[in-house]
Amino acid sequence: MAPEQKAHSIELKTELAALEQVFVFLEEACAALGLPLATQRALELSADEAVTNVINYSYEPGQPGPLRLSLGLEGGEATLIIEDQGKPFDEKDVPAPDLDASLEERPVGGLGVFLMHRMMDRVERSRRDGVNRLVMVKKI
Amino acid sequence: MEISQNQKNDVTVVALAGRFDAQSAGNAEETLKKVLEADGTKILIDMSQVEYISSAGLRVLLSTAKKLAGVSGKLVLCGLKPYVREVFEVAGFTSIFMILPDEAQGLQAF
């Protein structure tokens, strides 16, 4: 079977209500692909963080745009691809959190990108023809 | 997410249930803000019914803890499910929050 035939995908509009659709999609796609619960949990959190970022920062406030998610399984790796047509995003603009900082020193925010990297084995971003493409890979 | 609130002596117990994500974070933040505005400086958040937390939920907890520290108050969390605790550990939150197993022990921490 070609890898394409194993991929599941969904098209969404970037509103916070889309998060629920993301979870339903992942639950169904993970079950269809027979992924372990630990992999599903890691994918859920990473997808949540990525989609929340797109909703909040990629498009102008109050102007939702298209968002596409797809999940595939090949060679023992689950690959989640998230594409949007909003603004370019550079992870270098997000400072890494200082996990040893005290409560007073710990800045609020900046954890989403960090959690994605911790939950996934690989996180790759690219931009082509106005499309932001985020590829997240988790070994199962 | 469902949010309920009740007073145990001078401690305000806020019980959260469901998914603590970007969609529900606003409501939780609003509830906690109102407790603070009503001079509640001792808050126990019961997380025993929280099945999931993302950075949006962590952000609300951190900002509440900071505000309480600023008024010499105290925030205690209790009842974290294993998966929620795992996210706390990854985010380095277990060292900056007081986390107790259940509400009874949480109330004793004040």
C-alpha cells in the first residue's frame, strides 16, 4: 500500500472551536492507524500547540483562514503535517523557557513550541508559495 | 471545561473538569481573576477532573501563581492525573507549584 493511502486529513477554519475538531480527528485517525495511546497523547498536545499558534498568530485577529492537518504512518513513524496560509513563523523568535527559573523569574508563555519539541522526535518547518508547513514526527 | 467554586474557611477551592486548553483557558482565567479581585489570597485548584492540559492552561496557572505571590497569597494544586502531571514535569512546573494528592491534603497546606 502506498503511504498516501494510509494518510488521514482534515480541513479546518482557524477558530478556537477548531481545537475540538482537531481532537476528534486525531482520535479517529490514531485509532484507524492503530497508534498506541502514548503516541496519540503526544500528537494531541503537539497538534493543539501548533494549531493554537496558527489561530492566534498566523492570521489576523478575527479573520480566520484555512488550516489543513494530515496524519500518516510509515516505517514505524507517525507523521503529522499542519499547513496554513498565514504569516511566516520563525521559532527563533520564541525564546526557550528557563525550566530552572523560580516562580518570580519564570516568564508567562513561550511553552507551546517547547512542548512540541519535547513531545515529538522531529519538528520541521518550511514555507513555500505562501504556505507554512509544519512536519512533526513521532516514532512509535 | 466545567468550573465550580466553593469556600472552605478562608480558602477558595476552584474545581476544574475537562480539557484545560486554549478554548477553555479564558473562562478559567476569568474565574481566578474574580477570586483575586474579591481579595481571595488562598486558592486551591482541584485538578482531579482535568483530563488534559496544554500550554494555554499552564499559562493561566502560572500567571495566577505570580499574581498571588505579589499579594502574599498562596496557590496550591491538587489531584493531578498522571498525564497532566507528565506535562507539568516536561514544562518544569512541578518545582514551582505546590502540588498535593487530594483536596483534603491541599486544604491542610494553607
